[in-house]
Amino acid sequence: MKEIITSEFDSEVLQAGKVVLDFYSTECPPCEALASKFEDLSDLYGKDIKFIKIFRQQNRELAEKLSVKSSPTLLFYKDGKEVAERLTGGIRRKDIIRNLDSMLSEDKVAHIKSKVKPSVSEFDVIILGAGPGGLTAGLYLCQAKINTVLIDISLPGGHVSTTHEVSNYPGFIEPQAGYLLSHNMSEQTKLCGTVYKVAVDITKVDLEKKEVLIDEYETVKARMIVIATGTTPNLTGAPGEKELKGKGISYCATCDGKYMDGKEVIVIGGGNSAVEESEYLTRFAEKLTIVHQFDKFTANMQAQEKAFNNPKISMIFDSEPRHFVRDGEKIVVEIENVKTRERRKLTTDGVFIFIGMKPNIELFRGKLELDKWGYIKTNEDMQTSIPGIYAVGDVISKKYRQITTAVADGTIAAMAISKELI
Ligand SMILES: Cc1cc2nc3c(=O)[nH]c(=O)nc-3n(C[C@H](O)[C@H](O)[C@H](O)COP(=O)(O)OP(=O)(O)OC[C@H]3O[C@@H](n4cnc5c(N)ncnc54)[C@H](O)[C@@H]3O)c2cc1C
């Protein structure tokens, strides 16, 4: 593996056969998450493909010339030409491997695969999920000098990292940008010494043996596991939704609201997220219509008041979406009045769906006791039905799901585990 500067780009990349080039930055959590994967893969593939790093902040002009817009970005070159898809954000090992393999012959790939050795690492505690619940458990465990690893299929932060503003987390007078609050939580836990394995694929979890298999080759073992995997947004299930997901239909106002400048938007839902995020979306959208299945919202009164007083927001009650279809640049949403059965079509620039969440328990289904909605049952110490397995945050059975409640659960689990492990 080698680090280069702009003047070496021609000789070290364009004239160097097969190359993978990592544009990285400092103070960049996804770059940190990539670093160990890049190094590990350079040991495996390094004889056939050159692994090169370049510091984006000091080689800005080259980055701009190559249209590199975020860090990290991985570019793949063969004989001076860029090949394979560029990778950015929380880059997964399997995606890098797919691109590297596409640059080599089948024989070479088979030879490299035969060199992959399974690895095993051991900790006192594995935390699955690095949202507020998992990060807090990690912080407390780390401060109690308990050897802990945080494993997440995505980058750390959970839902908070994509929430535009958080105004109800104690300790801050002004509302905090969600990404900043989650970044600070994550850095605090990391600085303490908790090991991070993020943007990984979790292929298997054995709750009885307390083992987690990541990226198909690395077994992580521990004495206890904390499940902090949170929730995923529900889909309406209407035809067209899956096809238009990420192509006009979004589940994250912070991520996609900024593309709605001066546009018309439809929001589906009527709870806290739908009404609060609608208010935020009107920073960009010219006109916003909330479509809600009941005759009144279930959001808190403060959020409702703001929405009713916002001249950009209008509401359609007693209605559900039945069909989403693209029409050129626009999306046509067919809605049905659930009382009169009357259907009509609304044309819009973008759709945001906030209709609740489902717990992320696929890896543990059938193994743990769940409530009737599929959330994990715990006792007051956050212990689940399997000894040594704890669960915290939005994934557990409880009435209220907030950052503060997830953080509280993480604290309780960590303190209970600390006592058990002494
Ligand atoms: C749009 C929106 C706005 C919100 N606004 C607020 C607010 O203003 N104030 C407030 O208090 N609360 C708010 N909430 C709720 C708050 O974000 C959650 O209650 C909180 O994030 C729950 O934390 P958590 O750690 O349990 O789960 P999450 O934040 O959901 O984090 C779960 C983590 O687990 C990871 N994960 C998922 N599956 C796996 C797996 N199989 N293995 C490993 N890792 C996995 C995910 O990648 C994620 O990082 C909001 C929620 C949403 C959706």
C-alpha cells in the first residue's frame, strides 16, 4: 500500500496497470471505517492490484478534476482507464471485493480466495447496533474497563444521524443537528477505547454461543451480547413504492429534503415524524400536502399547531396511497378516501413516507421472546429471554421510543453487565 500526491498520479495510477485509489480525508468516520478493510484487502490482493491512498484535502484539484465529491471515494483503474463502479460512503468489504475480482481472471480470483483465512477475535461484550442505545452501552462498558466491540451494518449514529434537528436531548440550549449529536456520541464512545467494526455484513449471529460472523470470514466471540439494532421505516406496500424508493420516494427528510427546493411534496403519515418532518421540509418545498389515513393527526400538539399554522402545508385526511407511478419528472400518487372509497390522483415532485417503524430482529427471529408487534421482550435490567443476551433502545418492547429512552436503556444494560462480569 502506498500514499501518493497529485504529481505522482500519472506514474503511480494511470501508467501502473491495475490500481485501486482511495481518496480519504481526516476527521471522516467512513474513511476510518474503510481504513482497516483497505489494508486487509491490500494484503490479499496487493500482488496483483496496487493499493494507493491519496489525501483529498491536500490534493483538492485532482479530486475535483476526477469529480470526487465525497470522502472516502474508491476508484478502480486498469491500464489508465477507470473501470468498475466508484464506491463512496460506508463502503462494504464485499463491494470492494466485487470490484477487485472484476479486474482479475477467474483463476487469479480463485487463488486469492483460497488464501482467505477465517479470523477469530474475542471480547467481553459485543454490541450489535451503533445508534444512541448501543453507543451509550459502549461508553459505559468501556469506562468500566470491559473489552467491548460495536458492530454495525451501517455507519455509527443510527436514526439520529439522519434527523435534521434534535431539540429534546437534554444538555443543549439550542436544537442540535442530528448528525452532529450522533457524531459526538460516537466519538465519545470511540475515544474511550471501544472497538468499532462498522459498515460490515453480518452473516450469522449465534446467541447461545455468543458469536457473530461478519463479512463471511471474521468470527467475533464474547461473553455477552447487547442487541441495539433499532427499527426500519415501514413501507405503505402500495404498488410502485419499491420501484420508486430512492428515485422520488424517500423515508428521510434530512437526506433528501434539500433536493426539494421550490418544489411540491407529498408526505404520507400523521404521527410525530410525519408532522415534524413536514415542518422541516417546508424550508425547501413551496407546497406540501400531508396525506393521513385517519381524521386527525396522532403527532404531539406542538407539532400539529405548527403544521396547521404553516401556510405551505395542506392536509388530506381519511386517505391512503394506493399507487405510485412516475410521469416524466413527476410522481403521480393515487390516493383513496377510506370512508367514501373515492380515488383521486395527485401529481408531485417528491414523496416522503413516515408511517412508523418495524424492529430489526431478522437475525434473531425465532430465538428470542418477542411481544405481539415483534419487539424484543426484556426485564428491567434489559435482559432478554436468553441468559447473557441484553437488548436496548427502539428494538425492545416498550411504550416510548426516543433518544433519551434508548440512551437510558443502554446505561441500564451496561451497568447490569458490568456487575455480572465482575
Ligand atoms: C425521522 C425521525 C426523527 C426523530 N426525531 C427524534 C427527536 O427529535 N428526538 C428524539 O428523542 N428521538 C427522535 N427520533 C427517535 C430516535 O431517533 C430513536 O428513538 C433512537 O435513534 C433509537 O436509538 P437506537 O439506538 O435504539 O436505534 P437506532 O437509532 O435505530 O440505531 C440502530 C443501529 O443499529 C444498526 N443495525 C440495524 N440492524 C443491524 C444488525 N442486524 N446488526 C447490526 N447493526 C444493525 C443500524 O444501522 C443503526 O445504526 C426520531 C426518529 C426518526 C425516524
